[in-house]
Amino acid sequence: MNSVAGKIIVYYGKGEGKTTASIGHAIRTLGHNKKVVILQFMKGRPTTGEYQFLKSVDNLQIHLCGAPGFLKDEESRKKHLKKAKEGLELAHRVLDEKETDLLVLDEILYALKFELLTEEAVLELLKKRGHTDIILSGREVEDRIIEMADIATHMEKVKHYWDKIGSTTSGIEY
């Protein structure tokens, strides 16, 4: 464990690479024989490339904290709300145990945007980080989270083939 307060890192914006950058930090942390927990909010499909690979990596736990499918109606909202709250509870348990060096809260900023979690609840979680580094990702971020952050990176989309063909590619987006 670090001897100083854990760092808060935020990746946000409409550009690609927020999850990828977060996983890059996880790999770096694992390379120092440290422990990592990744909680993927708003994601409930165990078929993504990162989940398939990371679920069997030593010193790493990955948990899906979203319902399968997109949030598109009241029924899916209820499922995502339940999973987001469970994910936040799990994040608190991870920090309470004080055995994880890096906690990645992938897409938690989406959970805030869609009001599945409150900004106050996330700020409370960040305040109890102790020596654990925390990464948050998503498209939009609240000012108070940026103020708490040690590193904040805005990822801007310049070009994406989705705009022309309207489809995704395995290994690139998922």
C-alpha cells in the first residue's frame, strides 16, 4: 500500500479511451504486484473483451455493476438503479477492507448523469479512499469531483467511424 493518500484520477469526455486508459492504469498497478478492483457501472454484459480477459487475472477482481442492455425505459432504469446501488455498496466494502491498491469505477460518471447515484454519495466514497487510488470514468463530470481529483483528463472525439456506418467493432469498442 502507498504511504500517502490515494490519488483520484478522472477520465471524461465524448472521446474514446476512458475505459482503456483506466485498464492501462490497472495493468501498471498489477505490474507492481499490487491489487486492483474494477467495478464497471452501467455495464452488464460479460461478453466484452476486457471482462473476458480480466476476469482471470491474478490480483484483479472485476465486477459488472450494470444491467444487461442499455438504459432505455423505466424497466431497464429499475435494473440499472439496483445494480448501481449494489456497485456503490461493493466500492465501500472494498475501501473498508483496505486491501486494494487501485479501485477503478468505470462509467460511474454515467451512473451520476442518469441519476442512478448521487454526487454526494460518490464524493463520500472518494473521501474515504485512504491509501487506495481511485479512477472514475464517464462522459460528463461534476465540478466538485474535478476539484477533488489529482489528475483529470478530458477525452475529446475528433472523428469516429460510428458517425458514418452506425456500428461498432469487437476489440475496439467492446
